[in-house]
Amino acid sequence: MEHIVSELEAEAGTLYNAISYDYRISQILLEGSSGLPPDFPYPNILDDDGGLVTLRPKPDKFGLWWKEYGEDDPVKESRIINNFATTAFILDDVDKDVSLIHGKSMYLPWDPYLHGSVSLVVSDWGEMDEPYKQFLYKIDASDHPFSQIVLIASFESRAQIRSVTEWAAATFSIPVAVQNRADKDFTHMDLCEAKVNTDYFMMTDVDHAPLTRIDLMFASDGSNRPVVPYVPSESSHCSNYKACAATLSQAREFFPAMDYFMLSEEILFSSSLRQEFCEEWKLREETKLPAAVAESAMGPTPTSYIAYLLQLGVGGSAYSFSDAIKEGSRKTFVPADPKMPLAMKYDLVDVASFKSEKDSQLPLFWRIPRSGGTTVEVLLAHCLELKVASSSGAALERNEGLLLNNNDRPNTLSLVANGKEQYVNVDVSNPEGIARAEELDLVGSGLADVFISPLLHEMSEVVFSPQPGRRATVFAIFRHPVERAASLFYYLQRLSKEDSSWAKLGNMTIDDYAVSSIAESNWMVRMLSNEAAAVDERHLEIAKDVVRKKIVVGLLSNMEESMQRFYSYFGWERKSGDWNPCEHRLLFDELLNANVHKKVDKVSKTWGLLAANNALDVALYEYAVELFDIQGRGLSVSSSDSDEEAVLHRRHDSSSTELRQVLDLAVDRRMTDYPSSHSEGKGKGSTSHSSGEKCGSIRSNSKKLKCLKRKMWHCKTISNRRKRSNCVSRCQRKMRKIIKKIRRAKRNNGLEVNHARRGRNGAKRNVRKVMHARRGRNGII
């Protein structure tokens, strides 16, 4: 051993020193016993000449050592070695037949006799499709330590609670206690409201899924304390996030020196200590001013709970703390995979089932920016003379001087004419216009033959519904995302000369735009998955699911075939049986609102930048191209125009002047084709729609209800999920009370409640939709 140690010291200034000592000792022994030269185990490290590093063998020296000491056979076979250097672990993680090296910290697994019983509290948010059922199935199939499940939700009636309780008892072996949330206006008191009868409990919600095996860690020093992972406040995992800072700020009201952020799904709450903490938390909230209470709308948090215990001086005796950055943490629940937005799932018709229901469905054109949307709208309104609900009706009213400003809207729906085109006087290209369309019952009015909007989720959630005759069937024109992004850039750059809001694009190159914060990034995937934050392959799969099930696919590269499919699918008849001059000009001569610009070469740097920025959209487009072929075989539509007829149509287009007027109207609309996704560039947008309305001062119940609906829309623009949920649920609660007052007044006056306009539940249908919107991924842009 002295020889080996001296050799390691002599090699300290050489490349041998890059090799770990235990591996180098093995090399020395192997070279001495067999003469095998050593290898350099790091192929990424090169020598001065750029070649692989070679080590000078020392067989003579090591051979002599082996001859002198090898007879004692210093080499013995060892057991397999496990390295747990980067994680906290428990004994069950280590196989019985292995040796352990580099262990960071060792903890004990949960033992019911030593550590007591554990419950799991699950928060449900009242969405459609009852996601709590999927969660309970998953937890029942996992290996977990829980002796009881407590499900907290905002149920509508005792009958519903009884029904869920009976279903759970008949389905699962583990007891499930169903608890109604006490305050439906404030959904973040579940930590304090949960009724548990065990020593400890954990918390999660239906937005998470359990792992197949759930391990709990306890200290191995004989104290039997639960181990709580934390993130230091100075870590970038905390300091880079506003939510972490806000949580710590609240916790420091209890313990000013609090510098640890607790991971909410990885903490065991002591039932008795939780009760003491909640009483203190409520006392502190009662002494705050209303503005301060609103600011702390996140509710009690695990970090505040630990801060309270540290203030009392019992935190160290109740828990053992583990730095999650250094030792890692043991996941128990992970974010559930995102799913198709519920509004799209229920309020949009499945493409495959459309023909059996075609008489009761409503065509909705999903307008993808810079993808032939203006051409499709004019073709439907001008050539087919269909009545259209888009953004054009509102633009026509402004152009004709019927409105003093954008907010000066009539309280009734009507048709606005532009030659032989007819548009409904709404603007469904933005959330405010969609809310107004719902208030005026656009679908029930029967004025529109077709609807056009870029906001597919908002239209399906607010304007349409699962009721027969109120579901939408979607069709769309897809364009390659790189070509679309380039077209958008040049269009906005041209627009910047007239609109100062886009002035920064005036001197930009397209390469500058591609790497800027205002460039679009995966717009289609964000819209179809209803996700404004970061998107990944999971959201791409959702978008593919929506396109496959809910959209009749068309391609800008094959407009003729696409329009023929739309005509066939929706039963739109061409008067002559072939393309008339109006249709032919739009499809073959010129696309309206086309933006002439230099094309991007597919092998250029620009193409690569735009493609990288829209990688998920590119994958979705390629998937749409495949679906276009598959759907085409099902629809069996083919072109019928002959070359002679095409020439004839080109010569006799009597509607060119009218079409040019329509183009002017589309240009005047400017950015209605592009929802506020461009305000932030990387997502669906974060345009703030702050509302200063005071609905409480309005005396009329019907006007107050409309005011609350508008405020609810503004609530959905709040980026913080908890504050958004709290704000929406508060509006929902007030809306319910007003609806009850309205119904009571009608009964007292002997008036008959009109069920025809909004279905059996009247205005309450919209309230129900608010409930499942509350926990949507990003609400409304």
C-alpha cells in the first residue's frame, strides 16, 4: 500500500491524476499482474495534438511489486457497488447483495408501528369529466402508505356527495371520505379544512398523478421524525420564480429568518400541529386590512406551516430537514399529463361523427394567422352568400360610422351588409367580443351560418355548448409554420408604417425577428392545448389529438381540394356545380390579403431559426398533412374543373370590384386576424385586460350579472393560478346569487321562466362552464 500511495503522489502532476484513485489503483494491480497497459477512461479529453490521450505503461515497476506482494493475493472479488452520491435514499433502495459507496444521507422508510398512520388529502376543482375519478383509480393501483383518502371539492348538493361516497366505497378498498369545501369563493383553505383522523397527512390535487410507488422518508437517528425536503431561498430554483418569493414573504410573517421553500407535495403534515398553525393563520388574516388580505390570496402554505413551527421552536424536533438541491428529493406526486381542453372535448363535434349529426351542427372556421383566412371568409360570405360571424361585422359598423367607439355596441344582434355579403355585428376575434356574443346568445339567434375566429378554445368554451344544436364543427386551413412566420413578419413590418405599436419591426431583419421576444413560438400548439406557458411534446400530442378528432383539415398549398372538401362536408352547394367566377378568382388568381415578399430558402439560416422557434408547430403541420390525405380518402372529393372552364372563369369575373372592397375591409381590420399572442411573442399572449368596474353599485340584477361576466373574463387573464381561481370563483358565487334573485323575482311576479334561450338550466349553463374553466391551464388570454 505504501508503494501505491507513493505512486499516486508522484503522478499528481501528470494526466494520471485525472483518473479517480480507486480506478487507478485497479489499473496498477492489473498491469502488475498481467502486463495489461492502462487506458485513459475519458475519450473527450484530447492531447496537445488533438488526439486521444495515451498513458505510458509501467509494467516493469508494477511487475516487481506484484512478484514481491502478489503471493498474498491482495485482489479479492467484491460485491456490486451502488453509488447514491446525489440523492437522499432509504434502505429499501439498496439491494441486499451490493455494497454502498458515496452515500449522501440514509433515511428509514415509513413504518406504521414506528411512525403512525398517514392520510392523503386530494383537492378537486369541480371540472367536467370528474378528474378525481382518474386520480383515485391511479392511487388505488399504486404502492402507497395511506390508510385514508380525503377528497375535497365544491359539490353542488348533498345528493352529489352521497353519490360520490357510495361510488368510492363500492370501487376502492381504501376508505374515501368525501368532503364539501366550506367556502366556494376561496378555494385555498383545504390545508386547514381537511378533516383527517390520522397522525399525519399529505396533500395533492387532481392536477397531479401518484407514482407507482410512494416512499416516505424518516430520520434514521431514532427520533422517527419525517424528512422534509426544502429549496434554499438563494437558490435559482427559488429566486427566479415570483411564486417562491411570494410564498417566502408570507412565511416570514411567522418567522422572519425563514429561508427555506418547502415542496408542497413532499411534506408530511402533523395533524395536531396543523390545527394550531391554522388557528394562528386565521387570527393573523382577520387583523389585516382588506387590501392585504386580497394580496395574500394564496392561502396557508406548507412553507408558512414550517415557519410557524420554527417560530415556536418545535420545527427541529418535529421534522428533519433535507436540502433538495444537494441531496435531491423523493417525488411522490408528479404533474399529470395535460389533456385536451374540456371545452374542446365536449363542445366541438368529432369529425368522424359529424355526418350523422350534420343538421344540428354549426361550422366554425379556426382562423390561423397568415394562412388564407381572409380568402376563406370572403369566399363564404361573398361567393356562397353565407351569413358570417367573425370580426367583419364590427369593422363594418365602425367604417359606416354607426359606432362612436369600440365600446359603443348595440344591445341586440343584427346583420350588417356589405354588398351582398352579410355579417353579424359582433367581433369574435377577441375575448371581449366573444363574451358579448355569448351574452346576446349568438348561437341561439340563428343569424350566423358560419363562425370564424382564431380563438378556438374561447369560442368552444363560451359561445358553444354540449347541448344538441349548439356544438360546433371545426375546419381550418394549415400552412407551413416557417412560411407563415415569414409572412407574418413581412406583413407586420409593412403594417408598422401605419401602426406605431409595431414600430420596432421597421428596422428589423427577419433573422433579428426570429430570435426576438416578439416572434411567435408554436402558436398552433399553444392554441390547441390552451397553454400560454412553456409547451413541450406532451402539448404537441394534445394538439394532434384535437386536429385528428375535431378538425376537418385543409392546406393552403392545396386550396382547391381543401375548399371542395369543406363544401362536401358541410353540404354547401355550388350553383353551377363547378367553380363560379367569384370562387375561381379567389382560389386560382389571387389570395386576398396576400403579402408579397421574398421567400425563405429551406436551406438558409433564416429557415433554421424560424423552424427551431416553431419546432412543435412544424411537427403538428406535418401531422396535419398526413391527416389531409387520410381524410381525403374518406370524403372522396375530386376536382371537376376542366382547363377550358378555368380559362372561361378567368375571363368572366364580374365581382372583381366587390372583392377588392372586401380586401380593403380586411386590411382595415388590421390585427383582428392576430389575437394578442403577439404581445409577448412566445405564447398566446399576456395582454392585460384589467377591469375597474364596480358591479356591486349596479342596482339592476340583469346588468349586474353582465358586469360580473365581464369581470370574470378579466379574472381569467391573471397569470397566477391561485389568484385567478380565487377571482373566478368569487365572481361565480355572486353570479349564482343574482341568478337566484332573478328567478325568484320572476316566480313572484307570475312570469314564466324562459328556458328556450339557454336550455333547461337558463343562465346557469354559463356558470357551470366557468367552473371547469377555472382550472384550465392558462385561462383566457
